Amino acid sequence: MTRPNILLIVSDDHGYADRSAHGTPGVNTPALDRLAAEGATCTDAYVTAPICSPSRAGMITGQYQQRWGGLWFDSAHIGTAPTIAETLRTAGYATGYFGKVHYGDETSADRGAPPHHGFDESFYGLAGQSMGRLHYRHHSVAAVEEYGDAARPMGVQPFWSGEEPAEFDGFTTDEIADRAIDFIGRRAAEEPYFAMVAFNAVHNFCWQLPDDELEARGLQGFEDWHPGASEYLDWYDGAISPNLPDGRAYYLAQLELMDRAIGRLLDAVDGQDTIVVYLTDNGGSQCNYGDNGDLRGTKYTLWEGGIRVPFLVRWPGVTAPGSVVAEPVSALDLAATFAAAAGTEHTGDGVDLRRSLADATGDAARELHWDCGWQWAVRRGSWKLLSVSGDDPTAEYVARTEHTVTGNGLFLTDLSSDRGEAENLAEGRPELVRELRAAHDRWRADVGIA
């Protein structure tokens, strides 16, 4: 059996409609479009949470993060479940991690750091120590001293290489890609490899662009927050949608620069037997000018705009060029799929997607679940039931601080005819509502949060 290399690319807060293949004005993503043209696009692909930390934990383990209590930022961590990297390393793969880490508030000594959950080589920033962010330009001790108390909220900190600090002051997106490409070049001739590349882009604050890019795009520089300018949340409100001048242009610039880096990664694996997967960690962010197209909702919510994500797969000999998989798939499926490609197994909550990717179909009746404590949802087939406690303090905080509408109450949708979740069918389908609520109750009992 030939075991393919595996390249998993994860972005941050990428809006569902923000690919130029969708015709969204101003978007320029030729590398992602190339990946889609050469492989499969999964239109109904989901992550397990509408925010990064629990979503990434579910992705790397292939298990619902609720099994170890991961509901929201304050309870998110990686748990003790075997990770994709541990499974593949046991199967003889070289493993490398490059980019953003955010499973919780871990340090370089904790399990959430890549050296401690299966990665042989790593170059990473601990975003959990920086309010979920990594600065796009500054990662030196000198920068930390210059920023002072503002270093943490602005994501100014050295990266780590294994368990050693790694300073740099280049553009973060390019540095991540450079390190990954070096790993790919060294490992490709020796053994199969698994490279996970986790960009900070396109998370806010997107104005942190190289000077030459700002000049080329006619964009003004925007100052990072520093203590004394104002209270942080007051400043933050002016630095996000709808108050940031040229906010969408900064976002699109970061997206284009990430796409260029992805293009270099694709070039690096050309001619290899390599599975390439691209997805993002949650839906596009309202506060960061992401565009989720006709999907309702954004990051932080369990509307489709918060959990349905771009998901592209190129697998030589499996995916047909330009194919489309319209049935539900999940980030949970990556662990099982990669394990199968490596000739081994990974026990979890996901399924092996090889057949779905090969024949562009899937399990039309599949059941998927989400639960953040104050909001939950279940999708069975094309039906989706969403429940939101809009008066919960977390919902109120999200609405107030992130300018995101969470909704309130029960909402039933047939996604086959209404993926924008415009019409609430709950009142007219009480029996179905009861069935889906009961199904979610059973799932909660199974994962241990009943």
C-alpha cells in the first residue's frame, strides 16, 4: 500500500463566501480556486464549534470536544484523546506543526503545545496567551518590551520551536509557510509526512500588513492599541466592524497574502503523492468584515454562518477534478480519513471520507451536533434545529462586544431549500422538533454533558 503525504491547511475566521470562485467582489484567491479545481469542494462542511479553541480541539482529535467539557473559551482544551499527529506518527509518519495554536491557555509545556501531542517538529505561536491572536508582524523580545502591557492583547510574543523560544519580526503568514515548506522539502524524500499548517490569517487585526503591501494597496497604517490611548474595549470597538475605516480592504489583503502562501505550499508538494486539505476553524467574523454570503449568522453563533466552512480536498487518485460533495461532512472526519490513508485506524466520532470524496456523495441522513451550553444545534439530513438562550450573559456579551446577532429560542430549518435559515418551521412541525430535541438529549448523554 502506498501511503500518501498529508498537508492540512487551517485558516482562521475565513468567511464562507470569501473565495474568488464564488464571485464575491474584491476577493482574490487563485490558489484556493486551483485547489478546488484540482480536487473536491465540500459545500456542506462543518466544524464542531463556532469559535476557535473548541473547534480546533475537535479537529485535531476527531472527537467531539464536549466529551471532556469543551463548550466555550473558558472550558476549551485539547483533552487526552489521541490526536491525528499521534496516530500518524505511530504509523510511521514524520509530523510537523507550523502556525497558530489555540486549544486553550496552554504553555509550551502543556499537552496543547504541538511537541506534546504528536509533532516531531514544530514552529508555533500560543494564541491562547494573547486573547486568541498572533501579531502579523512582531514576535521578538524587543517588541514585547516596546508594547509593554499591550503585548498580550495585540498578540506580540515570540513563537516557539519545539520547546525553545523562536523570535522573528517578519510577516507571520510568510514565516509560517516558509517553515512548513522547509519541513516538506526535507521530509518528502525520506518517509511519508503529515504537515499541519495553521495560519493566523484572517483573524483580526488585519491592518497589520507589511509596509509595502499597505503602500501598494493605498491603505493607511492603523496603530495598535497601547495603554493610555483609551480603555481597551473602547479602542477595540473602533477597530472592528462597522467602525474601522477600510476594514474590508485590510481583511481582503490578508486573505490574498495567505492565498499566495497557500500557492507556495501547493507548489512545494507538486509531483508528490500528497493529500491536501484546506478548511477554516469557524465561520467568518462579523467584527472582522468576513463575508458568509447567503448563510445566516457569523462566528460565535450556531447559525450556518458560524459553523459551515470552506472545505477543499485534493487527493490524487481519489478526488475527481472540480467535483462537489454536497452531503454533510465534518472536521471530525479528518482523523479517520487520514488514518485510513495511512493504513491504520483512529477511533473517534468522525467517518472515513474516502468513498464520499471519490464518488461525490455521502451520508444524506447523517446526524451532527453542536453544544456551547447557551446555544445548541442538531442537523439530521437536511433538517436543522437550533436553540439559543439569547438572554444568557455570554450571548449578551457576544452581541454587545462582537456586534453579532445570536437570536433567541427554537428555530427549525430545512437546509435543502433554505440554507440561509430565513423561515422558522418549528411551530408547524412540533413532532419533528421533539424528535430532534430527543436526539440531541441522547447525544448529550453520550458525550457526558447531560
